[in-house]
Amino acid sequence: MSDTIEGYLAELRTALAGADPALVQDAVYDAEEYLRAAVAESGGTPEAIASAIDAYGSPAEIAAAYRDTERTVIAALRRPVPVKSTNPFARFFGIVADPGAWGALFYMLLSLATGILYFTVAVTGLSLSAGLMVLIIGLPMALLFIAAVRAISLAEGRIVEGLLGQRMPRRPRIVGGPDGTIWERIKSWVTDYRTWTTMLYMVLMLPLGITYFTVIVTALSISVATFAAPIAQWVFNTPIVRINEWGYLIEPWGAPFFFAGGILGFFATMWLAKGVGYLHGLFAKVMLVGRFEGGAQ
């Protein structure tokens, strides 16, 4: 077992090879936070480092503990799974009992606001950082922007996990040891590819957010309008279906078809939201967390 914190963390990453990258990030953060705090209290000597590592446990033991805890937490937080039926009609209409579908629906509605916010922060931060880099204030501005990007990455991860059910980090990323100089930390932030993929994610969230919001609002509006058209015609006693200057009355025998179309459209919208939520969760995982392979993260 390594006698340095950096070596211990590398061994812990290796022991967690194949685990969810979000779990790896949480485990590495907890380990580094504990070890550095323990070493700081003991004076920072090599003996203090070795003692802190021994007290914390071997990388294999910690990896096993995190894997066991993760299974327990996932089991406790798992959303209720609707009872699956072999009847395709029952499965189709059973989507309304799926919490994941409702979470994805809400995420698509929320994505317009978050997309505008993320895009504004990314473009404004990059523009100010690049424009002021020739001045003494440029470096602090760039560091503040990178810190904001890292904070948004963690916050968006919590939203994605809560609404889309995709496991995301619950701890921030630690890039570069706090014992290094400020220049080493800046270099580690800049060379961390997840800093740049997070910025790209923030920029892409604007077109994605507009698309998600437009699609889901349009689909819901069409479903509601189709269902309500016969009712509105009866209430206002006027044709609701109009093409140019012509109005078309819905015959009584045609009203059930409008009701059925509106209901089917709503259930189809829920399935669409669930599918989009699943795909976006995978996209967010890749862009904000990355992949863990071997001993590198």
C-alpha cells in the first residue's frame, strides 16, 4: 500500500475499476478530504501520512465498503417500479404510474430555464476571461469562472439524478492537491478534460433546452386541444376546427375519436418524455462525469 496520499488515491481508483464513475468521484473525494485533514492535524510528517492511511483502511477495503454502501443506498432510494404486464395496452397506459416518466417530463419543462442560465454563464464567463486576460484582473476572473463551472456541474448532476434517475456525483471533483501551489492547481483545472466538457454541456443545453421545452409543450398542447375540441364546440356553440376561413363542426359521432386521440396523445407524450430523459441522463453522465477505466479518472 502506498505511503503517500496521491499514491493511495491512485490505488483506490484502481480498486474501484469498473464501478460507476460517479461513485469513484465520491469515494476519491471522501478519501482525500479525510487523509489531508488527518495529516494536517498531525503535522504533515511522513509518519503522520502513514498513520492516517492505516487508520482509513486499505484501498481494497474502502472500495468494497463503497460498493456495498452503494447497493444499499440504491435499494433504499429506488423508485417504485410499476407492475409490468404482458398486455401491451396495459404497459402503454401504465406509464402514468412511472415516477421516472413524470420526472423526465418536469426536466424537459425545466430545461429551458436551466439552458438559458448555463449558456449565459458559459458565454459570459469565457468572454470576460478571454477579454480581460491581458489585465491583472483576468486571472482571478478566469478562476472564478472555472469555480462556477464546477459548481454548476455538481448542481446539474443533482437535478439529473433527482429527476432522471441517473447516478451522478454527490461530491465535487478534487483536481490537484491543496498542498500544491496555486499555479499547479490552475494547471490541473485547465488540463482536466471535464472542465471543458462541462462548458460544452452548458453551451449545448440552450439548444437542447429549447428543443425539449418546445417538443413537450407542443405535444401536451396538441393532446389537450384534441381532447377539449368537442367540449369547447358544445360550450361556445361555434366550430373549433378551422382551416382558413372555413369552420368545421365536429359531429356527435366524431367526438369519441377526438377524446381518444387526446388521451392517446398524452400517454404517447409521457413515453416520449421517458425516452428523452433516459438519453439525456446518459449524455449528462458522459459530459459531466466522464468514464473511469483502469487507474485513471
